[in-house]
Amino acid sequence: MYISIRQATIQDTAIVSDVLLEAALWLQQSGRTLWHESQVSPESISKDVANGLFFIAEWAGEAVGTMKFQLEDLLFWPDISQEDSAFLHRFAVRRHYSGGKVSSALLAWAVEQTQILGRHYLRLDCDASRPRLRAVYERFGFRHHSDKQVGAYFVSRYEYQIPPICKMRKS
């Protein structure tokens, strides 16, 4: 299974919204509301898609996951240096493809991009009451940083320390 990651274009807004909505409805059906439909509608995400913040994971031409990759997060991470990190939000995988491969591909891509940008941390947050999701991040290598109340959300904040790029010396 080869999963490719690409930047979403404005034409992909409905696709990104659909992946996010599927995740939102699944969580809602299991009694764990995270995003309301209005928060993941094409209208509510179109500006971020147009600004190049959303990325799509594809397998065999089908969108199987999405995430928002940004270089600043003053809402959830106001207490750290923004220049040192990249941040993930709106991380979602279609239910049919849950199980790790898609989420690992998205996370690995984000780590690589963070490294290319010369930043030292990839940071994300999730609902603190979701142990299975937290375990996914921890198995990948994220370290629990702290818990924080942000508006109506009580989140666990995670960080992944980016290894430096090794440069080969010429002999």
C-alpha cells in the first residue's frame, strides 16, 4: 500500500471537508463529539485550504486522510516559541482505512516537512479523554508535553522532537 501526501488545492475543499465530516460523524455516533458539522463544512475550511494548510493522503487515487499543517498555533500553544515548531490540526483518516498505515504516513510526512523547514518540534493536541488516539501518537514517538484547557476543550498536548538532518561529509 503506497500512500502519497499532497497539498490540497481549492478544488479539493469538498474532499477535505468530506474526510473531516466522516471522522466527526463517527465520533459523534460514539458519543465523543469533537467537531460539529459546521466546523468542517467546505465554507468553514475553504480559507485554510486556499492558504495551502491542508494536505491529503491518497491511496490508489482515493483520498484516505487529511491534516492541517501550520507554522503557528497561538491558540493551543501560546506558551512556546512559534519559530521552533510546526503544528498539526484537523487530523482525520477515513474509517475504512483506520488502523495505522494512513496516520503513520501523514505523521511521517509532517515530521519530514518539519525537518526540511529547520524546525525542532512537531506539535499537536487532542482531546485528553481519547486514550486510543493518544496511544497512536505515543506509539509513533510523540511525547506528552502537558494538558491544557482551551476554551471548551481540555486537550493533551504532544511534541515530537525532530532529529537534525545528517549531512554526509565528502572524503
